[in-house]
Amino acid sequence: MKKILLTFVVVFASVTMFAQTVYQIQYTADVSGNSPYSTQVVTTQGTVVGIYTTAAGARSGFYLQGGAGAWNGIYVYAGTTGAGASTTCVVGDSVSVTGTVSEYNGLTEISTITACTVIATGKSYIINNVTTNAANTEPWEGCILRVKNANCTASPSAGTFTVTDGSGPLAIFKQLYQALALTTGTKYDVVGVMTWYNSGLIYELTPRSAADVTVSTSAGFDSPNADLLSVTLKGKTLSVDNAADGSTVDVYSTIGAKVQSAKLQNGAIQLNSFAKGLYIVRVGNLSSKIML
């Protein structure tokens, strides 16, 4: 019995000894950005922060974050067969995965999965706050990030948007959230997974759902005049105290979509029927938030 137990301890210690953290796999001083473990089989563990599905809706892989800070995220290519494909995981699951580190189209990933196990569910994870300029760097590849007060400046192609917080431009792409839509001229707080688009040779932040994209509460519209519009809401009657009759009143959802536009008459407008939640009212360069 002691011999069997000793053998188990030795085997367990060997497996533990040779496990790598996500940070160890990702961190590199090589200008190529390639992992020092490239082509090697590794075992690592982290929390799922994003699920990637194909255009047809098939699950293709997931993003694993090993901790807070740079170099702590990596993409796991689950494939269509084998241990990776058969393991169902969701955001917040703690997962152990064994596979081969590879460089695919400039992105470090773990592929050819031989073992993949959900260890725990409902785990919390850190969202790293960075500037739009800092997000465009190798250390944040695969990590979950948040950029704040980032103005949408362009929509150069379908599903791709450009935002900046003043530090530099950042591409926002619909890869994980196909319904993504940003309005040019609106400032957003955006959460997403950072990835690399090899064809365009750019980094892209990819929100996961509508909850990852909100109009920035620090500005919303034309900061520093946010929250300077004096409004009163009674039922569906929205009164505006510091705007003249005939002024255009625009109402926006928290994702920047204009949901109503009306002329102020007798100091008020009648709101349409909206779902309960937070909305932003704008008259000229003044705005205020209302809760329905």
C-alpha cells in the first residue's frame, strides 16, 4: 500500500511540476511575439472569459484567463473532435486544459487538445482597465479588457468600428457578438477580449454581448455638459426646464441607439413606450440620464 501511495504521489507531483501558467506560456521577449513554449505540450488552468463560435453557430474555442494583468490570456482552439470539442464550458468556468502551443496567423493558442476538464463553475475574473492605445499591444492578447470614454470615430467596414479615448485608435470587432453596433460620435465603455487580426495586421477588441457595450457615463454626449440638462419625469411626460420650446429632444438607449426624437412643446414631450432601464436625454450639447 505504501509503495502504491508513493507512486501516486510521485506521479501527481510530476504532473503538477510540469504544469505551466497562462502567463508562462504567453510571456515573451521575442519581437515575433511567439511563445517560448511554441510546439510544446503544456497543461494550464484558468477561467473562461469568452466563447468563440463560427458563423454557423458551432463552438470553435474559448479564451482562457489565468489571472489579472498582462500576458494572462490565451485562446484555446477546441476543434471539432476530441477532448476540446467534447468539453462544454461557459464564461466563468474554471478549466484545466492540455494541448500543444501553436502560433496560428500571428495568434498564440493552445490546440490539439488531449485533455480538457471543467473544474469549477461561476468563478469571478478581473477585467483589466486599459487605454485604447495600450490595448494595441502583444501583452494583452487573449485578455479581457475594458476601455472607457472611448469615442467612436469610424465604421470602416461591416462589423468593425474605431474608437479612441484620446490615447490612440482601437479597432472594435463583432467576432464574438455579431449584433455589435456603435454610433459614430458617441462615447462608450467597452469590455471585450483582445485578439489579433492577421489579415489586417491589427489588434481587435471583441465584445461578447450587449452587456459589454454601454454609453460612457462620464460623458455620454459632449462632456463636460453631461447631466446639465434639467429634466423631470412623470409617467410618460418628460419635462425639460432649461430648453426652449421647439428644441429637439433626443432619447438614446445605453448602447447609443437613438430611440426617440421629438420637438419640445410647452416645456415637455411625451415618451414612447420603452423597456424599463436607463436612458440618456439630449438637447443640443446638454444631456441627462433618466430611469424608466
